[in-house]
Amino acid sequence: MPPLPKTAHDACPGCATPGLAFAPHDHARCAGDVMALAEAHLAAGGQRLTPVRRRTLEILLETHRAMGAYDVLERLAAEGFGRQPPVAYRALEFLEEHGLAHRIRRLNAFAACMHPAEDHAPVFLICRACHSVAEAEGGGVGAALTAAAGGFAVERMTVEALGLCPACQGAAHG
Ligand SMILES: [Zn+2]
Ligand SMILES: [Zn+2]
Ligand SMILES: [Zn+2]
């Protein structure tokens, strides 16, 4: 087995810089590397991907877009995993709980985490036109919030920035 890339940053130019997630890149490699990281991360915690969990993560990893649970369910049903909504919800919840997917509240949807083995507090950059999602490093935002919180102990922070990706900005202007 080839050695695992240390992080998705090393592996994928499309994920190294948030803006590049919106640009054309070798996403098959990107998705494959993230899948390998996700499996290693789970194995280290004594967990594994059942077929439906694996397929759900693969579906999320097809693009840098967020998908609603219903759309995931449709795909799973078409592939013979059953039509019961809990099938999709349970798989998505498992992925979220283990840091392999993020819930994007603004879109009521889920996106694969591109840095599954890392402890991180991302800022989500969400394109309101095409629903592409990138994760930007949110450490500076967290520090600013802690400073502004005046003694309040921040335990969780979710920052979602809504806007237009470069491609959709071009479409709006063209
Ligand atoms: Zn990619
Ligand atoms: Zn993430
Ligand atoms: Zn877009």
C-alpha cells in the first residue's frame, strides 16, 4: 500500500487553497486521497465504513458541492440501498459525527470534509448560485471571536460565508 498523504493539502492542489476548490483540478485524485484519509482516520478510532456509509461519502466527494439529504437518498435508492429516509440520514449523521462531513446549515445540506484527519474550525465559503463549498482556515476568525467574547468561553463556532464563486461571478458579469 502506498503511504498515505499526510493531509489533503499535500495531496490535492484543488484543496490546498480554498479558492482552488472552485477552479478546475484533478478532482478524482482529490476525492481518492480524501477517501483514503477518511478510512485511516476511522480505522484509528476503531470504526469502519459500511457499504452505505462508504457510498454516501463517495457521493458527497464527487464534487465540491453540498448535497441535501434528500438528494443523497435519491442516489442511494437508485443504487439499491433502499428508499427509507433513515438510511441516508443515519449515514450522513455518522459521517458528520466522525468528522468526515460537515453540515452546511445555510443550505440545509452536507459536504464532505476535505481535511478529515485534522482538528479544524473551518470557515465555509458557500456559492449561493452553484452550491459549491470550500473550507477556509478559520483559526484567525476563532481568535478574533475569542478576543471579542470578553471572557465567554467559546466551545463551538460555525462560520458560513455566502457569496459567489469565481465561475459564478463571471457568469453574473457576462
Ligand atoms: Zn477537489
Ligand atoms: Zn473539514
Ligand atoms: Zn458558484
